Amino acid sequence: MGTTAAYFRVFLTFARNSLVRDMTFRGNFIIDSITSMAWMLLNLIFYLLIFHYTDFIGANTGENPGWGRYEFFAFFATSMVINALLQAFFMTNVDELTDLIRTGGLDFILLKPIDTQFLVSLRRVEWSSLSNLVLGLVLLGYSLVHLAYVPEVMQVVLYMIYVICGVAIYYSLMIALASSTVWMGRNQTLYDFWFYITTFSRYPMEIYTGSLGEPLRSFFTFIIPVLVVVNIPARILVWPLEKQNWPLAGFTILATAASVAASRWVFQLALANYRSASS
Amino acid sequence: MLYFTVLRISIVERLAYRVDFAMGTLMRFLPIVTQVFLWDAIFRGMTSGPSPIAGYNYHDLIAYYLLTMVSRAFSSMPGLASSIARDIRDGTIKKYLLQPVDMLSFVLMSRLAHKLVYYAVAAGPFALVFWICRGYFSGWPDLWTMLAFIASLLMAFLLGFFLEATLGMIGFWFLEVSSLLFVYMLVSFFFSGQMFPLDMMPSYWPTVMKIIPLQYMAYFPAAVFLQKVTGADLAWGLAAEAFWVMFFYLSARTMFHYGVRRYSAYGG
């Protein structure tokens, strides 16, 4: 118990230090916040444009309600929230891990009397990324107001749980990819690879239909579970409880646990194979 | 002869990482897979039955996204502006001032080498993807359209190069340009038509967006191939593209000329 509290205190120190640092370069902080929001706003324009021409994404069949304008905006807002959390806490740190492995800087981290994965993953908090969290929550509120359906308290609680699951799945995938730098050496395409994988999770999973879409959907649900990251929390919130896909929601909990465990294993395997590059 | 050597050295250098290259090229098509499904879902979601969007039916749209990949293969200059700005900041740029080489020509040659190697390695993956997706195209366009398409691509390369070089030269006046470059990247992703065909924008927006030269980086060549731009519009479009190439060539030259006078050679 004592260690958990200690780790939490260390994390708070990291968070405070990052905030002090961000506030020292305030102009930069503001520019970073604006640019990260700008990208989301451009996406939003694209989606507005789509709904200028269509009423639903995916056919509106009885069993499958189809994603109307405000359901989809709630979906997109969820995606923003999850990505903002990921960027604020993990993205910069995990990206730095590849550099640390390549340059041998990881030596200094291994020397510290603290769990290496914890230190590598949470050293910096990117406060400016939280601007997207705010933007995401505003968009989510706006969509919910315009939806005919009002979610129950239970759904809001489940939503928050599944958002955390989503962040955990993304994080696991990311740290496992970054750890693989140990074996691959030059791994500059990590960020690209990350972007390409997550393009599949940006849209409702119902769009993947047909002889090519079904296998794709299964692959990104059951093998690399990125499709459940945004889909599960979003649909929990916008559709009534009796229309939920409970088996898939249950699977998501399992997938989260499995992803975290697997990435922990990959990370430690990577450390065991790490051969301090430069010194 | 000098610049030919630069070209040759850069080609050898780039070929060292060819596997990374070929993999990277294939990966770049992955977002299109998502677009294939997304647009199918959009057309299926129209309650009054699928109807073309701004003159693009489903097949046109997928063909459009595939063709913007070709446009980007010519016009994108990854890292060009930031590397020029970095050379200015850390003082590396003085090698061009000491040695009898012209910086812009040197960088152009090494960039041309990057591109030539890229085409050599990427031709395979591109041919494969287009062959798989041949169903989205309604055959080859006529000879004149093909010639216009090729001309628009070659100019897209020059436009991309001189535009990014101009942006990099801003580094003579401001030490830190990375935020600016990020904003440029965002703006260009949107205004070049990589997100969607510019014709899809409502009211007067398509006209506005086609005045901005960024449309030549992705939209224009693709629209030419799909024969969405024909006749007088096509001639005017090509002429305007040539104008913008000249404009940014001159601006890069001018900024280098004045920038060097301000330059104070930091670093060792």
C-alpha cells in the first residue's frame, strides 16, 4: 500500500514539474494547445461535410440503428477524449523511449530505484494536450443535448470505465511498439505505424462490412483490439442499455487486461535484451 | 557535373534504407482502406438512396483518394523546411556560403535523388495497389488528359519544393519555426484536398480553395486524371500552377539572398 502512495506522489511531482515547465514557456503552451485543437476542428469540418450529404454512416436497419449526426459526433468526441488523455500522459514519454533505447540514455533510467516502465511512461505530462479533452467534452455535451435519447447514470459510469479501458489498450499497444526498438534498431516509422493502426479505430466498427470488411473487423477487434477502444464507450452512451452488445463489452474488459499484461511482458523482454547502445 | 555527383551520392545514401522505404510506402495506403469502408457506409446511409456527392460517385471518390497519393508522391517534401531551418539555426548552412555551391540547387538535387529512389522503390507497391483497386477506375483517360496529368505532377514537385524551401528560409528571421511548420502541415492537409475533394465544400468555398496554390499539391492532379477539370479550366489551372512555381522559386531565391545578409553563423 505504501508503494502505491509513493508512486502516486512521484507522479504528482512529475505532473507539477511539467506544469511549471509549461508555464515557463507560456507562449509555446498556448500555441501547442491551439494547434492540437486545430487538427480536431479540421476533422470536425470534414464530418460536418459528410452529414451535409448523408443522414447516417452505415445503413439504418432495425437491429443496427446506424450512426446519425449527433451519435457520430458523440463517437468523435469520445475519440478526442481518449486521444487527449493518451497524449497528455503517455504519448511524448513513449515516443522518447525509442530515442532512449537508440542513444543508450535508458541506462540512467534503469539506475533509478523505481519501476522502469512507470518512470518511462509517466515522466512528463503534456498539459497542452488536455485542451483537446476540454474540446472533446464540450462536443460530447453538445451531441448529448441534441440526441433524442438521455443516458442513465449507469451508462455514464460505464462510459468512464470504458474510456479508461480504451486509454489502457492504446497505451499497451504503444509501449509494446516502442519497446520493439530494442530489436529493430532504426525505428523512426513508429509514429507513422501508430497513426496507421489507429486510423482503423477512428470510425464506427459497423462500417467494416463485406468479404474484406468482416475479417478486418474481427482482426482489429480480437487480435489487435483497437476497434473496441472508441466504439464500446461511445455506443454505451448513445444507445439504451437493452440495445447494447454486452458480449463485446465484456470482451473489452478482458482485452484490456490481456493488452496491459502482454505489453508489460514485451517491455520487460525488451529490457532484458537491451544492450546499452552508446556507452 | 557537380550537381550530378550530388544526385548520385544522395541516391546511394537513400538506397541503404530501401526495405524501410518499401514498407513505409505500403503502410501509407492503409488509411485508404478505411476510406473505402467509410464512404461505402456514407453512401449506404443516405435515406433517399445513394446519389453522387458534388459529382463524385463512390468509385470516383475512392479513385480520387488513390490519385491524391500519386500527387503527394510528387509534391510532399518531408522534412525539407525543418532541415533548412535547422541548418540555419545550428550554423551548418555556412558550408554553402564557403563552398562554391548554390544552396538551393544542392538541396533540389538531393531532394530529386530522394524522389527518384522513392519512385524506383515505391513503383512496385503503387502498381500493386492500383491494380487491386482497378475496379474503382473507369479506364485510362485519353492522351491529352494523361499529358496534362503528368505536367501537373511535375509542377507539383517543383511547387512543393520551392514552397517548403521558402518556409524553411523563414528560419533566417525566426529561430524557432516548428510551430509554424506544424500549422502549415495542418492547413495544407486540408486545403490541398487530401481530406476530401475540394468540390464537396458548400457555396463559394470550392472557388476560394482553388485560388490557394495548395490545391496543386493533391487535388488538382487527381481531378485532372478523373476529368473533373477539362477544357479551358484545365488550361488555366496548368497556367496558374506554372505561375505559382515561378512565384515560389523567386520567393525562395529572394529570401535566401536577404537572409544570408542577416545571418550571423552561430555554432562551430
